[in-house]
Amino acid sequence: MKVLALVTVAGSVAAMSMSHAQPAAAPHKAAAAPHKESAAGAIDRVGGHPNFSGVWSVMNTANWNVEPHLAVAALELRPGPVVPVPAKAILALGAVGSVPAGMGVVEGGKIPYQPDALAKKQDNQKHYLERDPEVKCDLPGVPRANYMSMPFQIVQSAKTMLFSYEYDGAVRDILFNDPGPAPIDSWMGQSVGKWDGDTLVVTVTGQNDNTWFDRAGNFHSGDMKVVERWTLLNENTIRYEAEITDPATFTRPWKMSMLMYRRLGDDARLQQFKCVEFVEELMYGDLRKEPLK
Amino acid sequence: MNTNKFTALMAAAVISALAASAAPAAGASPAAGAYKAPLNAYGQPDLEGTWTNATLTVLERPKEYGNRKGMTDEEVKKVEGEDAKLVADGNAPTDPKVKTTDLPHDCGRGFSGAGCGYNSAWIDPGTTVMRVNGEPRTSFITDPADGRLPPYKAGVTAPGMEQYAHRGENPENMTLAERCLTSFGYSAGPVMLPLLYNNNYEIAQSKDTVAIVVEMVHDVRMIHIGAKHRTDGERPWMGDSIGWYEGPTLVVETTNFPRATALRGAWKDLKVTERFTRVGAHRILYQFKVEDPSTWDRPWSGEYEFTSSKGRIFEYACHEGNYALEGILSGARADDAAAAEKAKAAAANKTAAAPAAPSGTKKQ
């Protein structure tokens, strides 16, 4: 394994230095990307399309809050004598329960909520420990699955594309033949893919209304449509965009956009995070024959 | 569930079609026959697709077949016919006036009474006998010759239900499946074994990984091609699987099994070797060898075929809808409360009946 890992790293370094040496040779400019990003280098291809196979993760704090935010003591606060302080349930975590800052991933900064929906979002945040599906180890839905702190692996061939997420063992299969509307709502929805040049466009529908966008209570209805755009900027970087359409919750469609990075070496191994057993005390502790004191 | 049923029906149709076609000589090697397994874009044997191992054939051979791994046409007719009758009976409407106490003592597949609650529509254990290379089989195990697990080593006892002696007391006392941690039975394996329902798998291949998605409970077996086993002593769910290709065959070797998912009691020194060979457009020959020198004196091995499932695997979100676990624990607490109440009443009766009990002592 070590040997393989070294080979992978060596290969990646070689590819990276190649792309630095030949920026002019970039065949695919990230023209639509809002940030300056490195030009495309030698991207592996399979079946004529960019090969996304590998282990990926974001390096942002979107799972805490997709909107721009400063660091804060806790997502759930209660009034203190001078300033708000962490809610009782979070207090014992100390600095570990606090929220790291982030530039946000929502284009324009704010999610365009309907007035009622905004009130619900704010209430959600106040009660995130009781309501956030992640706390109960529920399946995360899309797009949230893509920017949790844990990585995911794409297994791609000429005809298949499988997304396997470390968190809760969530999976998504990209369907390249549109089967029509999903037979029934599910947690991860139905993902229908097509290629727009070298960009993978995935339309996700059929998600239930139980999932959130983040821990900060940002939510959606069961009618949400997500259109994802996956573009390899270079061998080790993906530009990920998701357009969210959900008139019941938002005044207009809105977009999130972020980078994802290939995990290399020993980090390129998807671990298991079967969190179901980790939440049994939380969910069923009061039903024990002798509940813990 | 409709998808599952449909899948099972389609799989059955495929198996039937296979059975109807002229079977090549029994016991032929995977390489035999004119079929040439396709290669994928990476030059590997292409195993991708959605597959099922639903079948009426079981891991261990029923003793009446003795050392015979093949089934006669008459035996096949009998087994499949009895199953078809069970399905038909199960599909028959239930009289709404019937109470659970009136349910049949035997409704097949080991279910009785209230356990008959599973109508045929809710299960898909397969409707046909397993064919390997066209030959109907009496069991998956082919070695030992009697198609049964070898005897346990001296001092090793077969795992019983002792770990569930405290059922209902705590969530951790329930089975892994009831807790939504993995499937019932041994669906994810390895050895991957079919069960009452949800016997569907999806295989996806990249250059260095083979992923097997197991319908229940959306478990993913990540097989690392060309990797070495981990040596850090950690034992992940479903063990630590590495693989390589041998001609048309994917070979997967799994070690480092966790105790929680022991295979017939074996885990610590367990090694399972699986061989996947595409032997038809809609068939994968699946061969397995199980070794654990601390559990059995000899290895055991067997084979069956996966057949194509029509359609995709639908999400098996188990934990998210696990009202049953809460219900079972709540029911157990209600039982506890009722038992305590009863004991209290019995004690009160006894006290009342007892002559010349000193009064007022409790108040002091």
C-alpha cells in the first residue's frame, strides 16, 4: 500500500509540474468560474470523458454554514449577562463546539429565502441539535453530502459513475439514461447525469424534505431541484457548482460554488463512518432497561 | 419495494431463460464455452451492472441430497413448485376478520403465526433453484462433498443466540440488522449470501477500485485493486478487501474481519477468497473459499451465479425509518412496567393475607 501510495504521489507531482510548465497548452479554460483558477493540465479520461475517479473532499466550512460567516462560539446560543453564550447542550464541548469561519459558498452571499422560510431557517438554527439530520446520522441528501468534512469517492468507468460517501455510507448512482421522475422520494434523491463538453451535469430530484444544506438550519422543501456542474480544473481540483430551484422556499433559483480537492497518498482511502451506532444513546438511551444517569 | 419485486421477477425470468437454454457440460470451468467476457475501458474484465443472487438454493445442502451437488429435474420441479404455491398462498387476500391468533401455524420459509405478517409482496427470496453453468444445484457449498460446513474444531462451538439473551434491554442487545448497522443474514459478506429480500448488488469499477453496493443497508464494499492488506490491527466493517485480476476473473481476498460480523463464528483468522467471472451477458460465476484454521480444520468452498437485475437499486434508508427499534425497546419497557406492577400487586396481596404483620414499621 505504501509503495502504491508513493507511486500515486509521484505521479501526481509529475502531472502537477507538467501543468505548471505548460499553462498555455490548457485545452479547457474555466471561463465561467468566478475565481482565478489554475488552467487544466493533463486530465485522465475514460470513455472520452474526464475521469473523476478518486477520493475527494472540500476544504471549506460549508457544512457548518453555507453562507459567509465569522467564527462564533456555537450555532445555538442563549442570552448571557453580557453577550450570548453557548447553549447548555453544547457547553461541555468548549472550543470544539464553536463554529469555524468561512467565506461561504452561496453566490451573492445570502440565500434568497421567502419571508416565512427565513423565519423557519432562523428557528432551525436555534434548535439545530434537535433538528439537524446530521446529528441523528441521517442520510445527508444532495448537495450537502458533497461538502461534509468527510471525503467521498467517485468510481467511474466508461459507462458508470458511482459516488460513495464516507459519512453514513451514503451512495449515489449517476443515471445516464433518464428514467423519468423518481418513483418515490428518497434521502439521496435521483441523480440523472449528462455531459456538457467536459462538465458533468447532474440533475437531482426526488429528494425528501428532511435533509438540510448545513448545520445552520438552511433547508429546502421536497420539491427542490438541484442541478450540479462538476468540472475538473486540473487533475486534482474540481470546480463544483449547484443551482438550487425550490419556489416553495426561495424567491428565485440560487447557486453555490466551491472547489474540491483530490486526496493523495495515504489520505486517498475512504474510511467508514457508520454513525448509526454512535447515536443510539442519544436516540434510544431513555428506552434502556436501566437508563444511564 | 415495487422495484425489488420487479427486479426479482426479472431475475427469475433470466434464470428461467437460462435454464431453458441447452446447458453446457456440468462442471465445466469458467473459461469453457464460446462466451468471451467483455473488457472495460481500463482493460479489466467488465463486471459492472446491477446483479442479484436471489435463489431458493441455500448455502448448506439439505441432508436428503447427500453428496449430490446437482438436482434432478423432478427435484427442481418440486422445490420451485412448492415455492410457487407459497407465493400464490401468500398473495391470496386475507380475511379482514382474521386475528393474529388465527394465522396459520406454518406459512412456509420458517414463518408461523404473527410472523406470517410478511405477505409475498414484501419478500423476494428468489423463485428458482440456483443454476451454475446450467446445472441446478442443491447447495452453494461444493466442498466438503456433502455440501455442508465442516465440523468446528475441537473446543470451538457454533455461535448460538446467546449474544441476544438480553434482547430488548438495550439497543446494543439487538441484532445488527435491527439496529440498521448492516443487513440481516450475510448479504454484504463476504461470503455474499442471499436472504429473504433485497438481494441486489451494484458493481462499479475504476482503475484501482471495485465498489460493490449492497442494497441492504446501502453498504459499499470497497475492494482495493493491487493493494496490500492493512497491518495496523484495525478491522473495518465487512473486513479488509484487496483484489487483483487473473485473466477474466476478479479475485478478492478479505481478512481483518470484525468480530461483530463473524461468519458462522469465524472472524479473527478468517480469510475469504472470492472469484468473480463473467460467464454470460447476464451471468457472473461467483466462487468462494473460506479459511479459518482456528475455527475449522479445513477450508470450505462453493459457488453460485449472479444474474442481471433489471433496473436500479432503490435507496434502503434503514436507520432513517427505524421506528421498529424504538417500538421494540418501548414494548420491552412496557412489559417491564407491567411485570413490576404485577409483582407489586402480588406483594400487596401477600402482605394483606399475612397474619399479624407489624403495622406502621414502614412509616418510621
